[in-house]
Amino acid sequence: MPVGITPDESKVLCQRVLGLVQADSAEVRVAVAADQHLRSANNDITSNSIANRIAIHLTVSYGQRSASISTNQTSDAALREAVGKVQALARLVPEDPEHLPPVEPADYAEPIMWSEPTAAATPADTIGWMRPAIEQARAARVESAAYLIRSVGATALANSSGLFVHQPHTSVGFSMTARTLTGNGSGWASTQVTHAHNLDLTRIAEQAIRKAIDSRNPTERPAGRTTVILESAAVRDLLALLVENLDRRSFDEGRSFLNSLLPNETSLKEPATDRRDPVGLRLFGDRATLICDPLYPEAPCGTHDGGLPLVRTPWIEGGVLKAMHVGRFWALKKGMKAQPSPGNIIMPGDGLTLEELIRRVEDGVLITRLWYLRMVQPQTLLHTGLTRDGTFAIVHGQLAGPVKNFRFNESPATVLKNMVASGIGQRVLGGENAMPMHVPPLMVKDFNLSSVSDAS
């Protein structure tokens, strides 16, 4: 284990840094991890490495002036140099009218992100986890590429107000891409767990291989608005884009997609005092519910954000907006309680299997995952992107063969309005952020598949 991963080691390191500071106030964040990266390509292991890393981020303040510095060195000389540099910078920068003193200590729930079996696993163990998945690809006569990352680490936060909080974490993420030998079929699947004993890589491999074989020789289906089933990987990427934009200040200043959802909202230039409060309004479909819960066993997260405690919080419930994240400065300015951003997202599902969702679709498309998402219109949260690694037509409640990929233009807010049904929650990897998310596949009506793409 890298130095700094235990509570005592983290506390000593934080105290060493803070003990060198002569500024009015200071805050130090430490992130330590041992990350194992196991890769395969062409149905064979290609690399297996462990990278130990440490990052120390220090912010110091003189009154309203503050500056920050980062280092990965822990020697006394290196820390003294870093502290000297950042204090000199802090004396030179302009005053920040939004500067606040460090967060006061608080009570934090004990996180559940640590697994001793995951931490104790060896590089040889992880090869043993991955090898059967590779053998499945060989037996199916498809080419596979897989990536497994096992992370064992901890974060610590300390400041001159007396706060110290240390939180350890472990995780294993795995994804596999399978392609047919002719290159005309592609499949993908993934999983992420806290506890290594919950890994089932053969199931993930089977999903990727089946998608690759079933997606051979796609036909062209006309673009347009249609009913889609978004598998969990696609859902998590869209929800990540929505959740990070549930910001109170952006709304109050007229810069949020939520401004466009309010009834009778006609202008983004009217004074903030004239705006209705979106919290408590039904802005999404009745089936839309999103919560964060740091102690959710299938996808836990840390129990603080910058020293602010994280607790179970409903963000959207039955389509009603229940909460928005509010920074400390904006909360003080508006006379409200600060609300940290969520550390994870859980969407309760209806419990339907993927097959049951498919049977509910008369005519539509099954989408495995999305790719290359980009913002088109911030005012409505409209994004564009591509489908990838398994796109299939659905006719009369049955899969009717592979179709070419699509470019889509859609807002995750509209997706939550147009939910028809949902499946069983899963924790999968995504392309937009690393936040733990446990979400089901969704059946969504009127999804805008804007054009056909030849991308494979």
C-alpha cells in the first residue's frame, strides 16, 4: 500500500503541511491510491501494472486573498517549498469577494467504500478474474479487448479550523469490447463493484460477445423520433449530464436548463427576484426519481463533499424537483442551507427484465450505449452523440436484427419527461464521469434519432 492510505498516515501528512503554513487560514486535500491497470487485446493479456500515486492540494488565504498549489512530493524540503510558493502567490492575487473561511468540522457517516478482499487482491488474482472472459471470446471466434482497473486508495481533508476527515475506498471496473473477425459486428459491456467477490466477468464477456455476433451486417433504419430502450450505460451518461447541471446559482442567474422548464418562463433576462422556485415543481415525468445515498451498498460514495456532509437526498421524486446543489457562498448570499453536489446517483427501476421491456415496444430501437456526447444548447441541456456497440431494431416486441448506428439530438431532461418504463438497476461504467451510479435501462418515447451514421 502507498504511504498515506491509513488514517494515521493521512493525519500525520496533513498536520505536516498545515504546520508549515503561516497564512491566516489553510486547507489541504490528500488523495492516495494504488491503481492496477490490466489490459487485454487480440484475446490475450497485453499489460498488467500498478501505479502508486499521491496528490496534495493546498489552499492558503490572507483575508480575501487566496491561492492554491498541488504537488506529489512529500519530503520536508518539497513541502516547505510548496508552502512558500503558494503563500507568496496568495499575497499577490486580487481579493476574492466570494471567499469564505474553511469549513467547520462536522459529523460524517462512516463510508462503506472499502473492501479488504479487493485491497488484498494481487496482479495474479486479477489475471485469474479476466482469463475466463478472454477464453470465452476465443471460443466464440471474436476479437476482444478488455480493461480492468482495480483501485485501492483514500482521501483526506484537513483545514485550519480543526477539520480532519479520512475516507478509504476500493473499486474494480471492467469493460470488454468484442468485434467479429470481419469487423462488421461490435459489442460492449461493463461492470463496476466495490467488493471483488461480486465480480462476474464471464457474464459481462457473454453480453459483449453476443452483441458483437448479433450486430453483424446491420441494415439501415430511417432516422426520426421513435421509442427506444436505453441500456444502463446509455442511461448513466445522460443522467450524469443532467445531475451536474442541477445548480441553484445557475438557475437564479438565468443560465440553467431549469429556467426553460418553468411554466410561463418567457425570458432568460428577467431579474432573478422574479423567478419562481423550481424546487417542488413537477418538471419531469411521473416515473422520474433520482436520489443520492452515500451508504447505498451497490454503489457507495464518500460521505462528505469538501467537508460538507453527504446524506441520502432525493433530487427528483415522481417527476418533482426536490433539491438543487447550492455552494457555500451562494447559500450565504441567499439565506439558504448549502447543499453539496451528489457523490452518487441511484434511479430505482420498475424491476422489468430487458426482455420484458423489449416486449412492450411495438416499433423502436434498442441502444447499448452512447458515444462522443457534446453539448448543443445549454439553455435546454440539448446534447448530441452517437449510438455504439450494438444497435437493434425492435418490431412487435421482438428484436428484429441489427441496424446502423444513429446520431441523436436529445436532452436528458426530455428523456426523464418521456420515460415509459424501466428495468433493473445496474452499476456500470460510463463515458462522461466516474461517479458511482446504479441505474436501470429505460424505455423512452419520442427519442430523437436525428440521422443515420456509418460509424461502426
